[in-house]
Amino acid sequence: MPILLSEVLKHRTFTAADPVIRAGAAAVAGTQLRWVHSSEVLDIAPLLSGGELLLTGGDALVSASDARRVDYVRQLAGRGVGALAVESGQTLPSLPSSMIRAAEEAGLPLIEFRKVVPFVGIMQAINSMLVSESVAHLRRADEASHAMAVELAHGSSLDQILAVLAGNIEAALELSTVSGVTLGSALPADGALDPADGSGPDEPHGNLPRRSPGTDGTLINIDVPVRGVPSARLAISVPPHGDVNLARVAGGRCVDILSLALLQRMPPGLKEVAGTALLRAVSSGSQPWRLQQLAPAAGIPTAATAVAVIVRTSTSQQLRSAMDKILKKSAQQSASYVDNSELLALAVLPGGREAAARAELVDALRGLPVDAGTITAVGPLAAGIENATWSLTEARCALDIAGSQGLRADRPTPDPAGLVVDVEELAVERLAAQHLDQAARQDYVRQQLGPVLEHDERRNSQLLRTLAIWLDSGCNTAQAARELHVERQSMHHRLQRIFELCGGDPRGTGRLAALHLATRLAAL
């Protein structure tokens, strides 16, 4: 029987910590655990494989910025971690609200330990329970792998090979290429679940579970390589009361059999798989030599100027073909890849007019048909493939700012369905998010705009918004009035009040830049 997080919460070693669920409570009952780890390292996510209960004393979280804390939670959720337990106390008085919000949005159970307990005691007690379960899972996984090998040796179809695994783990399976073409599928004996009814977006790396609200169960995606390059993806749809850990273990055990089956049936297109491998390497921050090794096979010159694009959406796989059409028109060479709920792309721009071509790409992406809530970010120009990771990192930073802070809520986008963010327009915000902690930003804003903020709080006015739009318009009063939908005379009255609060008209003084910076930081 799978060991559930709800059961672990009642264990005596856990109750001794006086635990309180701060986020993701809806997912607790259905969360199956695979192992218990403890770590103070914020970059632990890539070392996890999904289903873990992670314990941390919060030492590293104390000195981390809010943006880094949110990224920490999102990375753990993206890796399919079962739950995160954080100890509060003298080091970390309470869990930051930013982490609680991020965990709730990601559906990751976030638990606060309000008493200090030895983590080793929890790990020994719970992991001893999990060991016997793991042994049983490995035995069943080996049985399935052997049976699949027999089917392969007899020349069975992919559907027949997959049916063996589906029956063993009682889950629905679908094997597809990295571009989304279905190669084979199978249902469990009762035919209760279809992979298309799984929990949502594709996962980026092997056996990472994705929680699903309601009764849809859990979707696990496992990459299947051919000759070392990810060429297909196995989607396992585990029903609500199914054994997620068994599905994860058995799916991983059967990868080699599926690789052999694919090698017989679909020799991979080198350029497509190399493009996928390149973007995955860019996304994971691989060494420059690795990018230079992969780029030529993907048709991308190593010395070319490129730009990274990232789209965060619930329909990333469906958007890929539309994105590829845009890239074909706007770029000389390109590659795209679906990574979880993100669509990643790398576009090589024409030499001699890179900046203009980038602007055209941004405009073209604004015409991309997307669902509500979709956010797209275009990174800065990267000179050489070795700088592609930097371009993607900056695009992801801008995307996080736009998604978590409601980028420029005072200026709605022409198309409310989606937002396209140009990182060049967020240089100040990116610099602040990456190099200034929240306290430093708040102090600076208060120093520059304290009287304006107090006026807005007391009178429920919009002087800060007015000042921000006026400064962004280049101090063009008429243009700012149009954007605010107010009469010019009203705009002049607002500005006069702002100048009185800020110590005079800032135009022609060094205060102008200081105030402009403060209005941009205030949005963070």
C-alpha cells in the first residue's frame, strides 16, 4: 500500500514538531511519498526525482531574497516533490508569505514545524516504512520489464508492449515523440483512464509526477532516449487511488526496453532531437562546451546571435506548432522544446540587423493565439551559443516578475488573453530582483516616495500610479492624462500635489531619475 503524506502527518515523530499545513492542503490526502530527505541547499531540486518529503531548517531561506524563495518553491514543485516542511523558530521566525502563496499556486503541500525536532528521527522512522514498499515496487517493476522484453523479442507492436506495463501498474500509458506525435498507447485491464485525461502540462524530465486537482489522478512523464538523446516521452496516467510510486519506479525500469523498441521502429531525426537536447542543456545551465557541442547538430551556428523565448501556459504542447511557424518567419535557424508548462525556444537572428529582427519577433509573438493567463517573455540578444543560457535566465526572471507582480497593472495589454514581456523594458526590475533584497527595495521606495505613499494610503488616491505613468511617458503630461483617462487640468492638479509632497518639480534635477527608479521598484 502506498504511504500517504496524510498518514505521515500523524506519525509521532512528526506530531512532535507541532506541524501546521500552510499551503497545498487540498493535495495532502492524495500525496504519496517515496522518501524523506533533509537539506539546507536551495539548489536541491535538480538532485530530486519526485515524491520526496523535504525537510529544511530554513537557514538558507533567512538570507535569501523573496524572489529566490519563490523560485525555490517552484523548482521543488516542478520536480514533483511530495511536500516541503520548514522549521520555524529563532532562525526563521515564520514562513514568508511569498513562499506560502507560491506553494498554494503550485499545489505543493507546505508544512511549518513550530517546534524543533531532530530531522534524523523523522527520516529514520518514515524511511524504514518506505523501504519495504520500495522493495515490492522494484520486484513488480522487474516483472513488468521482463514481460515487455519478451513481447519485444516476439516482434509485438508498441501498443502490445505498453499493454504489459499498463496492466502491471494499473494505469493508462501513451508514448509520443518529443514533438507530440503519438506512437503507441495502452489502457489498464479495466480501461478506466485515458492519458489525455491526465493532470495537465507535460513534465520536463524523467519520472516527475504532476498533481491534479479533483479526481483526475496524477500524470507522470518519463523521457525515453534513443542513442542517449531524448526522443520520446512516456505519459503515465495514474488514477486517483492508484500507486504513483509503483508507476514511477516501473516506468523508469522499462525505459531501456522502450528505447530498443523505438530504435527498431523510428530512427530519430538528428536535428529535432539535437534541438531538444540543446534547449534542455540551455535550460539546465550546462557548460558552454556542451552547448557548442550540441548546437551544430541542431543547425544553430555556435557564433551566431540568438535570443531565447519562453512561454508559460497551460497549453504549451498545443502552442508549439504555432510558435515554430513564427520562428520560421522571424529567425534564420531555431529550435523549440516543451518543458513542463513552459514552451522554450531559441531563435538565431539575421546578422547585421539583430536588434530590428528581435523587435519584429516580439511583435510577431504578440499575435500568437494563446489562452487567458499565458505570459511570454523574450530574452536579450546573446552573442554566441554560450550566452544562450543567460538570455533564457533573463527571460525567465522577467516572466516571474510579470507573473507574480502583475506587470504594469496600470497599463492593460491590448490582448487580455496573453501578455508578451520584452526583458529590455524590465532592466531596472530585473536588476533589483536579482541583486537587491526586498527590505532594501522597500527602504529605497520609502525614502523617495514616503509622503506620496502615505497620501495614497490615507485618502485612497492614486498619486503613485499617476507619477509612474507620467515618468514612463517621458514627463509628457498630455500623454499621461490620456493613459489615465483624466482631463489635462486634473492631471496638472495631481502633478502639483505630487511635487509638493516630493519637494518640488523634479524635472531638470537628479531627483527625476531617483523618483523614476523608486516608482519602478514600488511595483516589486
